[in-house]
Amino acid sequence: MNLRLVTGSKGSWCLALLIASCIVLACGDNSDSGTLGPPQNSAETLRLPLRVHLLTSRLEPVHAVLDARQTRDLLERVNEIWRQADIVWEIEAITREFAQSEDEVELVYLAGAPFTTGVITAILPKDRLFEEGWDAFILHDLASTGVGPGVYLAFMPAAVSSEVDPAGLDDPGRILAHELGHSLTLLHTECTAVGNLMAPGCDSDDRTRLTPGQIDQARRHAETRRPATF
């Protein structure tokens, strides 16, 4: 824009400068220094509702001992891990529920046979699923049943996670964060020196890291507001 200043009295000169200043402020100079509001490319925090089910059972590996406060502490750890993706799991409810089909499951347990996905599914009170969000069932020690510290049941869908890790290789928050990663379509990845949240049985220093590609994939699915059923 070309501005022609008309010379003349001191008052006319000041008025011209004032007009020019207003035009510059209105049009901007395309520099970052004067930009207001959130920075470009900032991610929106995605808040996902999660119902946590604490199972009660006469079977020691199944019976969860966490109370409500400890469960919230567990979710704080989960959210600490998922903060890198700007994803927050918000507790919709914490419920205490009885395990199902205990007679059949006890026979499997006493026989020393490893639990299968079918056995785990039989334990869960499926009529208590949260239809408008995510479900996480907390058992005491799923690893001792031969399943592993956690499992994601995509056909339900629901995450099942241990509240302890007797081997001392993991922390319960990471176990649940890993299973919830499956609920956002993330699959297992190989263990590397830098570590990854979705690498099972990995003893790397950082076992909570997500790659930019994983973060993008998880966020894209989180925007659907439904757990994965692949």
C-alpha cells in the first residue's frame, strides 16, 4: 500500500502519521512476534470417558484390592504417559463388581491350566459395559494366569489389566496405558533401545514413549469417540 503524506502544518503531519499507524495495525506485518492466541499446530486435548471395573472374586489372581483413591492414582499414571499425545482418560465411574462364571473358571485355575481369552471373557460382567466410552477391568494378577499382565478384548471391546506386576518389570499404570493404546488401534511394535509403550516384554529404559506416527494414529481414532473393535 502506498501512502502519500501531505505536508503542511504540524497538525496535518501528525494526523497523517496517526492514519498510517492505524493502517499498519489493522493489516498486520505477517510476523510471529505480534500474533495472539494459541500457537499454530497446537494439539487439542482429547478427553475420553473411561469406566473402571474392580473385580471381586474368591480367586486370588482375579480379586482386585485397589480402592477408589488408589484407582484414581493409577489413572493419574496412565494420563502421565498419554500426556505426550494430548489424550486424557477421564473416569466416568469406578465400580466394584463380582466376577462371573467363577465355578468354571476355578476348575481351570485349580487344574493349573493357563487362562485363555475365552476364560477371561467369561469372568467379566459384560452387562456392565459403558456404551458411551471406554471400559477397563482391573484384576489383581493376570500375569499369573498365563495371559500376561494385560489384554485388550477388541470384540467386547474392553481393556483388562493387572493391578500388580510380581515380576517387578512393569508398573500397573504402564500396563493399563499399553492396553488402552490397543483401544486406539495401536498394535505391538518391536523392542528397540529407545523403547516404546507398545513394545511388549521390553526392558528398555523408556517403556512409555510413543512415536509421532503412533501419536497421530491414536489421536485420529480417539476423535471417533469409540474404542477400537478391530
